[in-house]
Amino acid sequence: MSIQQQYIEIYSKNQSSVQSHMNFWLEHVVFSWQWWIMVSTLILLWTLFWKLKKTEVLPRITIFGLLWIIVASNLDGLGYELGLWGYTYNLSPFLPKSYVFDYCLIPITYMLLYQYFPRGKSFFYSNVVLALGASLIAEPVAEKLDLYIPFHWSVFISIPLYIMISYLLKFITERICRSISHEK
């Protein structure tokens, strides 16, 4: 069998899986109370962010938030594809990842954290509290609501990841902001 034939076989199986997921979403997900929670969360958190954001730091926290969206959505996709976790309820049947987490909860909480605690010990302690809260409270709550299924994942792996990623993205954000300010 040629490589092209092998690929076509894999592609066909994938298309069958996509159709199954679409049917599942239409029958069980859309307009369920979990789906409405996700829609409401998306709208409410972005509205809350817009009200709480400080205009003078908006460019900096926006860069930080966009970096979080890139990292969270890619790591989420990787974890999903590797079978580490899954999502029973999605906003859209075409995107198996949880966009409420990747494009809303994670970036907004980290943008507000960075806005209110931008450096030093306050940034460290707020990161630890957020990592603990996200891992030990938010993830189990999402699991109880059937939004999230950890197949081969532990909340204790999430804690150091949140902290390390936050520091890495803060470093990148500050480098970007510094290079922009030097260009002026």
C-alpha cells in the first residue's frame, strides 16, 4: 500500500470520527444546560474583563493574554490528541477543544492577575494561588459538571505547568513590550 493510500485510509477514518462527533454534539450537547453554562461564561467573563481592565496596561496584558491563548489552545489540542483528556461538551462540534477554557477562563484570569500583580513576590504568590485554584478547584468542578474528562492526567501535573508557563509568557511579554518601547 502506498503512502498516499495509507493517508487516504486514515483520512477516511478521521472523517467518520468527525461525523460521529457532529451527530453526538447535535443530539446531546447543543442547548444542554452545560452548553448554556459555557456560552454564559464566555460572555460574562469577557464583559467582566472589559469592565475591570485598566486602559494604561491594556496593550501589555493583551499581549500576555494572546500568548496564553496560543499556548493553552495548542497544549489543549495536544493533550486531547494524545488522549490525556477530553471534553464531553463543546461550544462547536468542529473544534474538540474547550474554547471556554482556552479563549476565556485561562487568558482572562491570567491577564487580570498580571494587571493587578505585575512583578515580584505578588506575581509569584498570585500565580501559586491561581495555579492551585485552577488545578484543585476548577478542574475538578469542570469534571463534576461533565465538561472535562481526564483520561491520563492528574491535577498535580497542572499546578507546576500553570506557574512555569505564566513566568515564561510574562518574560516574553516584557521582552516584546521593551522592544516596542525602544522602537519609539
